[in-house]
Amino acid sequence: MFTLPPLPFADGALAPVVSANTLSFHYGKHHKAYVDNLNNLVKGTEFESATLERIIGDSAGKPDRAGMFNNAAQIWNHTFYWSSLTPGGGGKPAGRLASMIDSDLGGYDQFRKDFAAAAVSQFGSGWAWLVAEGGKLKVVKTGNAEVPLTRGQTPLLTIDVWEHAYYLDYQNRRGDYVNAVIDKLLNWGFAADKLPRS
Ligand code: MN
């Protein structure tokens, strides 16, 4: 059985950037629904005791396993999103990430602009990501439940740009949500922990 992982912060801790109301629906209804759906889909199959990563890898790109892929990847994506956010976060990172942002992404200001643009320009539902690939940082975006793991990229941070992530607080102003997350919530300590040693 898959379970809904606990949030890494207190209820309401992301307000006012992400309100307690948004959090209660996003985590308690949307994230939970993916867990419930996946449990129903794997019941009695070879995937009952598989890891999320194995289900994602074995179902990606297979139309007959689309339901399993979508729900497993959305559980993984949401758990990663909650860890990508922290109260009092945002702003410029320090250490190795800062120097890689300078060398690979043209400096923090350019990164900030490109990350926001990826999040705002994702057409419809999806995710913006900071990833590591081949020892370098990259900004990428994915649609719907797609996850960089299936492209050989190591996710470091993500922003959920499905409308349910921001509509209660920002309505159609996705850019305001994205800018506030980048400036006030991004968890650079988490990204540093995920950065592969080179
Ligand atoms: Mn979401």
C-alpha cells in the first residue's frame, strides 16, 4: 500500500505565498487522491509492492499503463514539490549550487528569469524543474504528470503549475504565484542535498 507522506512543514507554514486553504486542498485532496487511485490500480498486480520509481520507469510511455504512470508520477512529483518549498526560503543559494548557477545558467538573475519563464510558459498543467544532467544544471518543464526521472535527469527543485496549485490564491495570475515561490519559498538546502557529487 502506498501512503500519503507527511508534509515537511506545519499546516499554514507557507502562507501567505501558498495559503492554508490551498494547502489543505492540494495536499489533503489532490495528492491524497493520487495515492488512493494508485492503490486501487496496483491491487493484485505485480506492482503492489514496487517502489514508485519502478512503477514510473516501467509505465512511462506505455499507453496501456497510463493510469498507473500518471498516478505514481503525480505522487512522486507532489512529494518532491513539498520538499522543494520551505517557509523563509527563496532568494539566492550559496556554495556549489551558486557557482554552478553562475557557470551553467548565466548567474542567479538569469536563472530566476528562466525558471519563472519555464513555469509561466508551460501550456496547461505541468511542472517547472531545476535539474542536473551530465554534471550541469538545467531548467526544464514537463507537462501533466511527466517527470524528469524518465529522461535521465536528476530533479533538484520543482514548481507545480497545475491550476489547483495557485487558483484559490492567485486565480489566473500564475506569474504572481511563480515569482512569490521563487523569491520566498524555494528550499535550496533540499536542492543541495539532491545535487549529485561530481
Ligand atoms: Mn498539484
